[in-house]
Amino acid sequence: MNCFFTLIYCVPNRFSEERIAVGMLMNIEGVPFFALSERKLNFALNGVSSEIKAAIRKGFYFLDWDVNKIRRGEETLSLFDPPYAKKILKELVAKKKGLIQYADLIELNKDLKKSDATRVFSALYEKFIGEPYLPKETKKKGPNFKTRIRQYTATKKFADFEKNFTLSANEFPFIYKDMRVDLCRKNNFYTVFFAVDFSASLQTIQGKISQFRVIVQSLQQISMNEGLSSGRYYLVYESTINNARLDLINRLKEEANLGFTLIRISEMGDKI
């Protein structure tokens, strides 16, 4: 049974036989679907304690999370593997004290294909839940911090920089292990860009800053040994509204003899 679905019921009164269909789960050839009617769920939970409401909503949140992980290929299909599906659904019912129930698995046409999944789910959802199926809009995540750096510097303006330049522990003083900077150019002096993602944990950020201090110290020593001019060293960051991180940025900017300058991605082009 590779194509099946089950209805999700809310039982507002355990002493009656009333059941309200509030959602549906479906699997077609490994493509899982889950949808919930907020309107019907709110109606069914009217009069239920806030604690139980929260527990039920939390359960649905994680069910939706699991379905999406499967769709992204990040999880196995155990939830929708027929030999285990009935057992798992029974366990879910028990955890919700019988307020949430799942119908028996209903087998679908064996000839269905993955390409049929959305159409079939939409039709079944409207038939049994009584509402049109409205897929959630997935917000596209923008490129991460490091990707934005790469995109910004992928121009002729940065062509003479070595990207992901490695400072080997065997070749550079004070370097206890190989370290990398995002961009490095050496002519009469070093010009270095070192990106730090300030959305990371404070511990990670501080570790990166300490690493850059060592890199700057090493390159300054190399410059002195080779008779080069004083280098230009830039710690690249993005703006943040987090108070702890803002405080760290401000303390760095006020630090005497810091050895490097804090700049944002948009300022990189002005420094070359």
C-alpha cells in the first residue's frame, strides 16, 4: 500500500460519539501531505482547557514539521511506511488523551503517481474537510551570510584577490593551526577581508574575532620582516539588532589599537 490517506478527527466530548474532521494526512509514492483546518479546529476545541489546546497544537506543529522534513529528503519515510503507519497513528492518539483520533488508513488507486499527489490531496481534502486546500506559501530563504560575501565579491573589482586564502601554521608566525581569510591581496602591503557572521552564537563570534586578531598579528610580523607597508585588515559583518552583539561591535570599535577595521559587506568595494 504505497498510496493511502487518513482523516484526523477532534473529539470535543469524550462521552459522545461526535467527531469533527479537522485535517488529513496522505501519502502517494513517498510524497507526504498534511493539512489542517484552523477554523474547524478552533470550533472543536472551544471549551477545552488552554493547556490541552496548547498540547494539541504543538503536536500538529511537529507533525507538519516532520512531513516537511520528509518532503525535503531530511528524514526517512517511517511515518508513512504502511507496516508502521497504523502503530504510529495509534501512539499519537494515546498521547492526545483521545481528543485527537485518526481514521483507519484508506488505500488509494495503486496507479497514482507522484505527479498526481497535489491534485488528489486537494480533491480529498475539500471532500472530507469541506474546505479548499490552500498550500502554505513557502518563504524562500535568502542566501546566507557567506554566500552574500561570495556574490558581492564575484566581480572584476576583486579579481586580484585570492579567495579563501590559507595561512599555514608552518609558514606564518603565531599561527597554531591553518587558518583562512575570505579575501587576501598582497602587493606593497596586505589587504585582507575576514567575514564574521554575527547571527551566530556569541561564543562562536568571539572565537572568530580572536582568530582574526592572531591572523592580523601574523601578517603584520610578515610585513615587517619583508619590509612591506602596514596592511589593511577588515572584519566584515552585517548589521544586527541583538543588544549583546551590538554591544560587542561597539566595544570593538572603541578599542584602541584594534589592528583591524569593522566594515559591512556594502563597504568592501570602497576599501580596495
